[in-house]
Amino acid sequence: MSKNILALNFGGIGDEILFLPTLISLKKEFPHSKITLALESRSKGIKDLTDVIDEVFPSEKKIPDLLKLIWFARKGNFDIIISSGSNKFISVLLRLTGIKERYGYDTGALSRRILTKAAPLNKNQYAALMYHDLISPLTDQRTLLPEINVECTEKIPNSVLIHPGVSKLSVEKGITKTVPAEIWAQIANLLIENGKHVILAGGPDDEEVITEILKQVQDSGNFENHFGKTKSLRDLAKLIAKSEKFVCSDSAPLHIAAALKTKTYAIFGPTDHKKLIPPDVIVLKIPCSCEIYPCLWERRRTTCKSLDCLKINPQDAADIILR
């Protein structure tokens, strides 16, 4: 059966990767469908990682852009619209599109009245599964992990790829989710000393931290700097697929690595890792005595100044990666 589907998912590239299982299951249920994804402009690179999305419609969460989105939806002859938004007025937005079948989260009586089916919003689970709950009325298909279209490739022997970066936007908003450059450099040096072939990568937002790491890394011939060589998300995905192990922060590359099933080690601080990663990702974190830990998103919109949850010992982290 052919369906013309419009999906709305606003957020960073990591959110779009976590939303992929939902779109994949829809494509499995309706193999001849066309799927259009409305998303923030900063995340449109998701289309490089999958062939499930036929078209992207960049839109910001501002009134003029939302009006353009409504106009686009009304003119698009869509059969189904799905939104991952948890704002109680999302159902109104969906109704304004004029699309007959509307699916979103149950945010109260209004959503239950307007939506074709309002799905329970269970935030206490892996985010990909939370998003997938949206389409339970439409399909019995169950895609548990994101799937990324990068061909299988031979691994670089004894390699550990390090991607220390996080979104510059999160930093500008006062959100710290990673350790300082000196800690990353110490981890890299310890891995090199123990015979690992260390590869360093990062995106345009990571130039400052990469520069600081490069000043401190002891290059013994077993180190490669790939910063600037990965020109797209797809390039990064290919490099992750070639690496035996991958070390990163709580960031979008984490979700790429999890999808590619590369053995992944992720540094976590103030966020709840149980909601952001599948079970096979190894978490690098320390016990935190903070009474409201994990605090980010649950109890705070920005991180605290002490950041006790990110005072990770480089030797402890290296020991776990080397096991």
C-alpha cells in the first residue's frame, strides 16, 4: 500500500538518528510510501545516512517557519502526519495541516480529541523506542535500532577512533556534556602507550578542542589526525565503521556508532544514559553524589558549575577501553 507520509521531528542530528527506527518501520509497513521529514536546518544531513527519507523540509520552531510548514503540508497531499513533539499544542499544529490521519503523543484531553490516535508518552526508556511508540497504531513492525546505510568494510587493525566533540549550540546554551581537551589527550596517550592505533576525528564545531588535544598528544607513529577529512556525516560514519573501537561524548556520533554496531565507549555526565543508548554501548562515567543526578533535561536546562559528574579519571577510562 502506498502512503504519502509527513513526519515532524525537531532537534539535533542525534534526535534524527534516534527517530530513524520509526521511519524504517513505516517504510517496512508501507514499502511504496513516500516519507518527508520536517526538521531543523542544522539536522538535514540525516538524509546522507539513510534511503528511508525521500525528502526533507527544513523548518525552525518559529511562527513564520511553522506557518510555512502548515502551508507545505496542506499542499502536499499527505495521507498521514506524525509528530514527536510533546508540547500540548502540537496536536493543534497537526490539525491545521488538514491531513486526515494524525499521530502524536497523548498530552491531555485536547490531543486525544484532535489526534487519530494519541500515543502514551513514556520518557523512561531508550529514546528510539519512545519515538517508535508513536506508530504502534499503524504497524506491528518493530525496528529496535537505527539503521544507517554504510557498507560493511574491513576494520583498521587495533584501532580506536576518538571523537571528543559536542554540538557548539549546546555549549552556547550553557550545556557541558564532555570532559576537557586535556582529559581526552591523556586518554589518547594512554591508549597509544598500550599499543593502540589512535585516530582523532571531529566536525567543524570541534576545531578548538581538537587543536588543544593535538598540542598534548604524544605521536609515536601510532596516531592519525582525521580532523577536517570527514566532510559529511556519511564520511564520519564510514570511518566509524572501519574502526574496531569508538570513544565519544554524549553526542550525535554516539548514535551513528551504535547503529553501525562498532564497539562504543561513551562518556556521560549530567544526562541519563539509559534513555540515550542501547545496552551494548559501554558507558564511561563516575559515581556522582549529586542529589538530583542525572539532572540535565530532567531537572535542569543547563549544567551546573561544579560538574562533579564529569571528573573522569583518564587512567580508569583507558583501562576500560583496553579490556
